[in-house]
Amino acid sequence: MRRLLFICVHNSGRSKMAEAFFNRYAGGQAIAESAGTEPGEAVNPVVVEAMKELDFDLANNLPRALTFEMTQGVEKAVTMGCMQGACPVVNAPHEDWALPDPKDKDISEVRRIRDEIKKRVVALLEGMGITPRL
């Protein structure tokens, strides 16, 4: 199974949204995990609300700590605009999406971030030769 890893600092916003979009739209042809270098206590409630608008339930999805094992065998790692040095180097092809952190943002700003992540996930899947199942 093809695997991807989405990484951010707290794993409570951007990487959680990317993981949810990727896993649904990949239709079982690939799988993604997400993790954080300093995981938060819970997914940002405004992120939960924004994702619920698109029928994604992240309410019980807890942030996870990045482990060495998670990085093994991934086809690609995507960081979410982590501060220099905050996200580790993974021994896999890597790209950084340089997206704003939804922390302390209102719902309209989080929707913009969500929609940009969705667009990038769709492009990522297409680049992998996977037709997104929207």
C-alpha cells in the first residue's frame, strides 16, 4: 500500500485536514497518516467545525506524536509550513505547503485554509496517478 505522511507541529489542524481529505479521496489506493512534533491535546474545534461542513468528522480524532516508525516506507512527506527546524527531515521525497496555522483563526479563515488543503490534496493525488474520488 502506498503511504504518505502529513506533518505539522501540533497535529491539530492542517495535517489532520490533509489526512482526512487524502484518505477519503484516495479511495483505498493509498493511505495517509498525520502526526505532530509537539502534538496538542485535541483537534482545533474551529477545524472540526469547518470539516464537518464537508461531512468529515474529526471530533474524536486525537493529535498523534510523530515517531521514527511512521516515517519508514512513506512515499512522500508533506509538512504544513513548519517553522525552520520544527519539523524533522524524513528520508523520503518531501514538500512543504507553507500554509497558515488555523490556530486562533475565525471560521472564515479556517475555511480558506481548508479549501486550499483540499485543492492541494486533489493535485497531490492526481500527481500520484490516482483519480480523486470526490
